[in-house]
Amino acid sequence: MNLPISLTLLRIFFVPLLVVLLLTKGQNMDLWAVGVFLLAATTDLLDGYLARTRGQITTLGILLDPIADKLLITAALISLVEMRLIPAWMVVIIVGREFAVTGLRGIASAEGFVLEPSELGKTKMVSQVVAITVIALERRYPVLHPLGELLLWLVVAFALISAVQYFWSFWRELDVRLKRVPQRRLVILRMGRSPDAPLAGRSEEEEDVAAQ
């Protein structure tokens, strides 16, 4: 197991610890939760950087990295809903977008092409980390509430816009591939006529299709 994959697995192991710290009432627990969350988010930057610079990009790493990201963000958001710091409907939109794009990537892979991460998608990830950090500190620092609310709306906007961008890229690529597939003309044979017998007015191309 290489270092990038180890960092990705570490991020996954941070998820239950983050939930416990967020939902446990105690002195400085919110600070500990934010520290663990930021540490986990940092591993997201490091594993990709190390995989590229060391030439250690693997199939396992490609599969685990987005799963770890989604687990971390989803766990943090649901915990904040439980703490009544953010509305549930916003989390439904954000998490639903993640499932939709993941499913779209799976379909694209089955069709033989890859949906590359967009710059807007990367911006969404950064905005999620910043928003969760600010909102988690709101109880300690109430002055952060307006900023946290603004950041959360930005996360929702980035999530929706980037989802539309991914779906547009998918349909555009799929349309191009469908146009490349040669279409065959359907020839209807009359009842009682031998398939080898030529029909009046039928072109040579249609005869070849019928023979097939």
C-alpha cells in the first residue's frame, strides 16, 4: 500500500471521530472537531499531489479518493443538521448532487469515457470545507453566523451549477458518440416472399442489408 492510498484511508478513518467530536458536548470539543476536519481535508490535497509527483496513481486510489471525500463532507453536514446549525433541505441538495454526479460518472465509465473534474467542482469542495469550518465554530463565535450562512448558500449554488455542467458534458459527449455509430436502414420483407428474392424498387444497399 503506497502513501497516497494510506492518506485516503486515514481520511475515511477520521469520519467517525469527526462525528463523535461534533456531537459530543464538552469543553473545546468544537475546536477539536474543526482540527480533525481540517486535518482530514488536508489529506485530500496531499494524497492527490503525492500520487501525481510519485507516479503512484492507481485504480484503487482513483476509486477510494472520491468516496473518502463524500464520506467526510456528508458526515460533517449531517452532524451539523443534528446540531441544528444548518437546514436539512440544503444538505439534501448537496448530498443528492454528490450521488447524482457519482452515478453519472459510473454511466460515463460504462460508455467508455471519463468525466474530468471541473474547476467549478473543485471550487465547490473548497467552499464546503470553509463553510463547514465556519459553521462548526458558530456556537463559540456567534459573529460568524452571517458568514456561515452566506458560505452555505454559495455551496448550494456551486453544487447545482457544477451538477448541470457535468450533465451537460455527459450528454454532449454521448451525443457525439451516438452520431459516430453507423445507422442501418430497416427493410421489411413481404409475407410469402423469399428473403433472397429481390423486391421491386429496392436499392443495392437495401439488398445487402436484407442479406445480412
